[in-house]
Amino acid sequence: AQSVAQPEDQVNVAEGNPLTVKCTYSVSGNPYLFWYVQYPNRGLQFLLKYITGDNLVKGSYGFEAEFNKSQTSFHLKKPSALVSDSALYFCAVRDENNFNKFYFGSGTKLNVKP
Amino acid sequence: DSGVTQTPKHLITATGQRVTLRCSPRSGDLSVYWYQQSLDQGLQFLIQYYNGEERAKGNILERFSAQQFPDLHSELNLSSLELGDSALYFCASSAMAGPAGYGYTFGSGTRLTVV
């Protein structure tokens, strides 16, 4: 069965500092991994995806994620955090048998302090 | 505006009652998915419909049901409501061929509060 785990409920960083939001996955085949962001009272917004190719994936709003097969991780990163990045971040993996079905992590709340 | 419309945005109801949440998918999308987001469970997949037919089922309670109509809008029916059903319910849609690597488009959600 596919699954993702986000080990941190909350991440606190100061504005201007680099940020990392962690995600590990479990799949039997090739992983199709995604990051979504949720702002208060809003739906989920797509940030980036990994299907195949380069291990470093660049996405929206300056975010990037590094796919590490040996560590089964797909951590979200940003070199310099903004206060406006404060939101809830979800990692997700796509079902290998049903490409329309996703499994989401529990979410990580990112707090960026001025 | 993501193109996926959910109504109502907020709903407050009493235990034991029945409510209907509505979702209109993005134009051209044939698949509709329902997710429940609660504080302790995170985001949970409930059910998927594709062009009017049930395609995949997740952790959906028997008290809950859904359907997709010929015009492709979908309704999620929640009955015999309990306090624990209080959550944010998201609808998402994707195109006929699947999410094409971009996942799918989410609506803004309906916040259900059961009192």
C-alpha cells in the first residue's frame, strides 16, 4: 500500500532563513510525488511534482523538492522563507493502480516569523 | 478561483441531521473526488466519481453517500450527523485522462460544524 508521512506537525523558521518540510513515502513501484499548500480557508494548491527525471524539482513560489530514492524522501525546501509562506503543507503520493487517487500526509504547519 | 465550486462554504447543523454538500467541477473535468479534512485525521479520501459512475472508494462511512449527476456536478450527502463529522470537506476534479501529473484541482471546501 502506498503512503506518505510528514513527521513534523509544525515547522518554525525566521523570515529569510532556509526552510525544509519533511516527507517520506512508501510505495512498491515508482513513486509519483506531489506537494500541495493550503492557505487558511482555501483549497489545496499544487506546488510541484516528481514523476521522473531530475531529483531536484522546482515548483511555484520559489519552492523546490528533493527526491531521494535511497532515503524514500521528498522534502520540500526554500532557500529564503517569507512570512507569506506561512500555511499548511501536504505531501501526497499517487496510487499506483488508480492514478486518480492520492494519499496525503497529515500536513505540516509552517510558521515563518518576521 | 480554481474553477471548482463548492457550496455552501459554511454549514452549521445539529447532531442527527442530514446535509448535502455540492461541488461543480472545473469545466471539462469528468472526475470528482471528495476529501474530508479533520484536525486529527488529516486529509482523507472519501470517494471518486468519473462521468457519473463511482470509480474509487476510500474511508467513507456508511452514513455518507455521494453521486455525480449528468451535468457532472456532485453531491455529498451526510446523514445521522455526529459531532465527529465536523470537518472541512473538499471537492476536487480532474480531466478525463487523469491528473496528467498535476494532481487535481481543489475547491475551497465546505466547513461543516455539527453542534
